[in-house]
Amino acid sequence: MSKQGKIGVTSENIFPVIKKFLYSEHDIFLRELVSNAVDASQKLRALASAGEYKGELGELQVRVSFDPEAKTITISDSGIGMTAEEVEKYINQIAFSGAEEFLDKYKDDKVAIIGHFGLGFYSSFMVSSRVEIQTKSYKEGAEAVHWSCEGNPEYILEPGSRSERGTDIILHIDSESEEFLSKDRLTALLNKYCKFLPIPIIFGKKQEWKDGAYVDTDQDNQINDIHPAWTKKPSELTKEDYIAFYHQLYPQTMEEPLFWIHLNVDYPFNLTGILYFPKVKNQMELQRNKIQLYANQVFVTEEVEGIVPEYLTLLHGVLDSPDIPLNVSRSYLQSDAQVKKISNHIAKKVADKLDELFRNERSLFEEKWESLKVFVQYGMLSDEKFYERAAKFNLLTDLEGKLYTIEEYRTLTESSQTDKDGQLVWLYANDKETQYSAIERATAKGYSVLLMDGPLDVHAISQLEQKLEKTRFVRVDSDSIDKLIAKDEQREVSLSSEEQQALSQIFQARLPREEKRNYHVTFEALGEDADAVLITQGEFMRRMQEMARLQPGMNFYGELPEGYNVVLNSDHALIKRLLSEEQTSVEPKLGTLREELKAQTELVEAARTVQNAKKADEVTAAEREELESLSYKQAELEGKINSELQRFGQETALVGQLVDLALLGSGLLKGEALARFIRRSQELL
Ligand code: ADP
Ligand code: MG
């Protein structure tokens, strides 16, 4: 028997195609060849247990070796081997009809190409200039076979040299791929793809430290764990086993996982795996794509999106399912009904586990909440079903660190924090330090304040407001305390509009002028004991801007300046004192200006009334000009008055002091302004 032939592909030559399209995935050749060897070994074992193979099984192992001089890598097994007919059938005749069309369709999806049409073995040509097979079938009387091919459709098939059952695949590594002829490189690849294969994979010898160097021992170096934890029954595993397996998966991670979920389904789909909740301290640590996907213990990928819901890609661990169609494009995957079932199952298991932990071990659950929170919130925000399941165990944290479920918190706050319109108002802070004064005002009133400083809290707040009836969230410093939760009609501000205008100018003179920040003076009767001046930031705009920072597409809000209200407390003695000082020292200086302004304003209004009564085209140019010049004079008078008032503001230390104290109370006084404040305070003392 000796034969030359042509590989059965309809496409003229698939080899350039293999090299070209699979370029970036070169290293998968080792996975393909080793898993073929594992398959061959397992098939033999299956035949033996079915009684169809009666010979000795021996030690079923796969050996990987390389020879840097000969530039070869060899993968050897003692599995079922192949007869000449089988080599013809399984190696030579690649069912590859419509190759061009197929490759065109999937040219961006390399995983789909390999495997889909049994190209596994042929991936060896990505790194080889010649591939040889030495094989001998387990079948009685089978002859050894040698196959050789140089990366073109011609091959040689002739009697082989193998004396024992099994197969050697010998790769003659091409000059561009010599990087693979390295112990470190091959070790890394075997670790990546073969770490949990079910048949021992041997690569070289174990080493030991001797006389200042590492030397080979005579023990085989097995690189894989053939019984990884996920393939065992949960009842066989201890807590330590799960933690040890976590470290086996992530040797670089020192932290222990919070807890885990062992998946074990065989109907209506096959799925095993262990998912771990990692410990997270801050958002920066969140790493996606740490879940490893296996198919019968063969590593496939760490890109699991589409298979697990988005928010669960933050989990760690392994999934193993032969039912996930791996050889299709990602977009197909997402629409596949089976995959959807798997994905839903995983989401439900995760929610069940959290629920169980919450109900049975609440204190433990609370201890871990800091790390869990981001998963739970992410899940609630992205999956309606998960929201429903998680609404029972999603926790709110108050400023003392106490944790409440949504229902518990409602019960706690309902009687004291419902406003006059029947709305339940939940106060929150997202910075304990800068919002301290506002927090103090709220707690003095007996209100509870939540801490909402997590990365997803802004979104979680919006969602809860949509879901919960008659409940809204308000940041504790977004208004004066009486307005945060309005209980009855507000007290009236007893200042005339002229007085308000005067105070407003006086304070404007001392408010910081910053780009991207506006201050607007307002008045409220907050009572004599409340602060004289406070700074608030409206809830709506601030929240929109916070969201804009987190998600693109909301630039409109992101680019608006931040708006702050400077609330002057008309009941406060200091405000009253300022006003009376203004009356005695500024008003006389204004002399007749106020009278003139009043008269001028009347003239402007009269002219405007006349013009408004006419149709636009009936107004003459002269009339228009007249109104313009009247308005100009009015503005001029206003300007004069304002600059007197502002001068007063500039010269009065009390104004600067009140402004700075209010800024300080809101964490807005910094840098040079803060230094100036300190100096001025010392002078005042
Ligand atoms: P697949 O593994 O998806 O069937 P491959 O291209 O990887 O596709 O392999 C093609 C076929 O070649 C296998 O199905 C098997 O019948 C045969 N084969 C490959 N490697 C071996 C081996 N080491 N021992 C026995 N048969 C093998
Ligand atoms: Mg294969």
C-alpha cells in the first residue's frame, strides 16, 4: 500500500485560506490536535467498556514534545488510531463544499471556521510546512499507516512505522512559526487550552532545584487536572475545594471569592460549571470576561457575552456545555433558542442563590453587600426579571451603615418623610464629607439619610423612582430642609422686591466667578435658628449632569454649567442686619437714582403697552427707536444702582464671610479662595 492522492476539497486549495483567514488564531492548532488525541483516547475507553475492545487499555495519556533541532512538535496518543481507510475518510476527504461562500460569510469569525467543517486537524498547517501522521488502529490486525502532506492538496499515504496502537502527529514547524518551538511558549499554550482535559497530558519532565539550577527529574510532567471541580458533584466538594479551584483558575488572584454557584443541569440542555462572585472593592477592579467557557473540558474562550447575561460577565468561574454551538457567529449565538435558555437558567440560578443567602444568612449577606451591590444593581438595571427577583434582597444603606430592604426602608420612613402631597421622600448623600452640613440639618429633623455613593447609584435611583409608587429620591443638599420634604405651606419671605434686589446684588458681588458654574441668589424664610446663607443644587439638573458624565449621548446636559442656588434666609439676624446697613449707608448715596429709575420704568412700560396694542407692521421706526432709547436709559440707571450695591457688597466683610461660610458648608470653597477666607477670618477676630 502506497499512494499519492489529492485531498478532497471542492475548493482548489484550502491551505492558503487556512493560513490567511485563521492568521490571528495560530495558537489554537495545539488545542485542536491535543483534543483530537484526547477524543481518540476516550473513544478507546468507551469501546473497552462496551466490550468492543478487549485488549489492554494501558495508561491512556497524551504526550506533547518538541525537538528544536529537527524543528518538530509531536502529539502522541495511545487511542484508537486509524486504518488507512479511516485516514482516507477522516483526513483526506474534507467535506468542504461551497468553501468560498462559507469563508466569505464567516471571514471575521475565525472560531466559526475551525471546527465547523472539521478543519480542526488542518489548523496544524497554520504553523507547519509539513504534517505527518504515524498511526495504528486498535483493530485487530490493523497495519501501521504513514500520511504526509506539505500544505498543498497532494498527500502521501504509505505503510507506517508505529508498532503500538495509537497516533503520532508530527508537525514540521515552518520558518515563520518557530516561536512555538519553545518550552515556555508550549507550556503557556497547554495551560491555556488543555488545563482541564479529561486525559492526562504529559509535557516533559517535572523539575527540581538541584545545585543551583532546575533539572529534570524522571517523573512525567502532567500539565492538566483531569477531574476539575466543576465535573464533580457538589456533595463531593468542600468549601476548601471550591476555594482551591478558584485559585487554580486564577493563580494571580489573592482574594478569596465571596461565594459560588455550582451549575449542574442535564436536561433540557447540558450545562455544568461553577460561577464565583469575586470580591470587589471598587469599580476599577471590575473585570469582565473572566469566565472561561469549555466544551467537554476543552477550553474554548473567555468571551462569554451572549451566553451569560451581560451583567453576569462580571462573575468569575467556568461554564462547560457541549450544547452551546461554538462554531457559529456571535450574533447567531444571541438569537439561538438553546443559548437563551442556558442564559436564562444561569440568571435564575444566580438570583436564587442570592435570595437563599439573604433569607438564610442575612448577616453574612450584609457583610458581603458592598461587593454584591454592583452585581445586583447591574442586574436589576439590565434585566426586568432579575429586578423582580432582586427587589426582595436589594439593600439600601443609611449613613450609619445600617442596611434595609426596600420594604423595610419604606416602613421606617413612611410616617416621618411623607410630604404634604403624599409623596414619600428618600433623602440621600453621595459624599458624606462635603454634604455634612446638609446631612446634619436632615438628621436634626429626625430624617434618615441614605448613602448612595456607588458607581451605579444614579441609575438605580432613577429605576426605583419608576418602579416604586409615590416615592422619590432627593439629595440631601438639593434644597433647604423645609423644602426637601415639604410638610405644610411655606412661610412667606417678608422682603420687598427692592430689598430682595438689593441683597441679591450685594451677594452677587462676592460670589465666585467660575467657568461652568452659575450661582443664583434666592430667598427663603427658614427661621431664625437656621443658617443665614446656604447653597443648594437642584436635584433634577444635577442628576441629569451626573448621568451625562456616565453615559455618552447625553452631552446636552453634560455641557451646561452646574447651577447652584444661594439661599438667603430672610429670618436670620445677620441678613436683617445687612439689609439695615444697606438702608443706612447705600440708599442715601443712591439719592434720586431710585426715583428716576421708577419714573423711567413707567415710561418704558407705557411705550411698550402702546406698541403691543398695535400690529407689528403698524409700529413706526420712530416709535421703535424711542422705546430702545428709553430702555437703554433704564438699564443705565439700573447699572448705576447695582454698582453702588455691589461696591457695598465688596466693602462689607460680613458678606464675604457669609458667602464663604456657605461655600465651605457645601465643600465648594477651595484653593486660593479658602486661603483668603482664612486670612479674612483671622483679621475679623
Ligand atoms: P473533528 O475532531 O471535529 O472530527 P478534526 O479535523 O479535528 O475534526 O479531525 C478529523 C477526524 O480525524 C476526527 O474526527 C478523527 O476521526 C480523526 N482523527 C484526528 N486525530 C486523530 C487521532 N489522534 N486519533 C484518531 N483519529 C484522529
Ligand atoms: Mg478535532
